[in-house]
Amino acid sequence: MNFAIHHRVLLFAAFASAALVAGCGSGPGESESKMTSYTASETGADTAQLFHVPQDQMSHIQVVPVQKEKLQRILRLPGSVAFNAFQTTPVFAAVGGPVREILAAPGQFVRQGQPLLTVTSPDFSTARSSYLKAREASSLSDKLYARAKDLYAHGAIAEADLQQAESADAQAHADLESAADALRAVGITDPEKIAKDPAQTTAQVPILAPVSGEIVERLVGPGQLLQPGATQCFTISNTSTVWVLVNVYQQDLPFIRSGDSAEINSEAYPQTFHGKISYVSPSLDPSTRTLQARIVVQNPGGKLKKDMYVTATVQAGSVNNALTVPDAAVLRDTENMPFVYVQTASNEFARRLVTLGDSNNGRTQVASGLKEGENVVGNGGLFLQFKNSLQH
């Protein structure tokens, strides 16, 4: 059922209900006579239709004045959820080689230093071999240096021989430290453990979690060849807070400030999430002519998911001397254009298109189309709209 037909069916039900009320205590056919006593006349093609309501039916129509008042300004901004970039860390492979085993999955919480996957890495094998050789060379140079000092103390060697042994020992220690750093670079936090575990002869190296948090993305699979320092394997994020990125229209820019509170609503959940604006972009998007603002939102239970569409409601001060009407006074035509019925005489009304502003506490701001002091139909406007729909 299209919008126009559906709208007319609803109006007919409301109209029929009013007819029953109006006809109570009347004779047969009297109610129908009163309901059909509405008349309409047109003075020109561009002139609004005038509706004359019998005086005895005016009790079914609420006429209220258009008045000025202080109205709370509420901005409803569309946006989407993103990970909190300050609490999100990409995990890159420090070594190259094919993935041997995946040890973690998205949705899993991991601790800092926990293995996420293993890689069969020639880089690790080379670094491990270099470390073991440097360790043995350092151990030997320590012994030679100690022997040289003993011989020099007994006058068996010259001072130059002692200095040469000392220099060789220092170089061996430097080579050992360099080899240990190479292992640390590929994720081995304790290089000495390799020498103490002679059973470890394979080229398997683990990729460790750099931070604690939830794995929100896995970007590699078993057998995939990793490039050292270039292949991202996982994304870890602390999802207790997320970002909501909203688009602010130009006319609303003066009312958006960092630190303002915001309420976040999603069609997925009945609850409201709370956050604060933390950043307002200094420039507009040239394609949409909107400005992006960032809201840091508390995310209990991790319910807000990345790329979820949401609406942010921001309390942005107030509008002084705003022309307002009751929410019930605003109707919409078949093209979804807002309009109200304006009283032109004691029992005469005309339809007028209006431009709407904010709405709060049962009152709607009318930005254009009405003047202060004019009277409009509040409750009861559906009667007039039904008559208009029958004529069309």
C-alpha cells in the first residue's frame, strides 16, 4: 500500500470516529448530515483551499495560537561506530616466512606477550644461529682474557698481548649483544633461553601480542607468506570505549563544541549509550559539505560494533524567541511535506506549508510559514486533511 492510500485510510478511521461522537443523541441520518456539511472553495489555482466548519462542529477542533518561547536546541546527527584508535593496535609480523599455526581468533581476549601465531622463519633461524655462535665466542674470549691477565701477572706475556686479549673480549661481548638484539627484534624476549633449551632446533618463531585486549580482526591464514614489518596479522582493540563519527551540517557548526555530552541510539538496542565530543574536524568534507566530529562513547558489553549506523543526540543550547506550535498541529501531505491548518476566520481554515526546526517537549519550531499571533489547528487537523484528501 502506497503512502497516500495508507494515509487516507488512517484519516478515514479518525474522521469516522469523530462522526460517532458528534452524532450521539441525534436522530437517524443527522450525524451524516453534519459531517458532510464541510465545504471548500478555491479562489485561484495558487490559493490555498479554505475549509468552512459548522459552528456546532468546532468543539472537535482545537485552535491554538502560534507563540514565541525558549526552545531547547537538539541536534540529531547521523554517524557510524569506529574503533577507538587510541586503544587499538595493529599486530605486524617482525619476521618473514609462511604462517605455520594460528593460535588466536577474533573475539578472543589476549594478554600482552601471548603468542598469536607461529611462523616458519629463515630469519629467525639465522638470528638464532648467530646468537649461539656469538655466545660461544664471547665465552671463549672471557676465558682467553682471564688467562692473559694471569700470564701478564706472572710476567709470561707482554702488556700488548694483554691489551689485545682485552680488545678481543670486548668485541665478542659486542657481537653477542648485537645477536641478542636481532632475536629480540623477531619477538624473542629472552635470548638466553634459547641456549638453555638445546631441544629447540626448529625455525618456528611466535608472533606475540604487543598489548592486552580483544582481537577484532584476523588478517592472515595458515600458509600465508609474511613480509617482515609489512604484513599486518591481527588488530587488537580495547572495546570498552568506541568512537562515533558523526556528520555535522554547516548550519549546525556554531553549536558543536568539544566536551559537549551526547546520547547515542541505535536501531539494534533499546538502550541509550553516553559519550562526549572529543574532537571537531577543522575542515569540511568537500563532497558532502559536512564536518566530522568524534564522540568517545562508553560501550558496556561491547554492544556497539564497528561500522554500525547510529544517531547522536546533542544538547546544543537553546533557541530564544522560537515560533512554536504543538507537535499535533504539524501534518504531512502525500509528498511528505509538512503543513498546518491556519484559522482565517472564526470557522474557516486554510492549509499552509511550513519549514520545521527543532522539536522538544511536545512543541515544534516553525522556521518559516507562520507568524506570531496566528491561530492553527492543534488536535483535529486530521478532519480537515481527510476532507482535502477526498477532493483529490
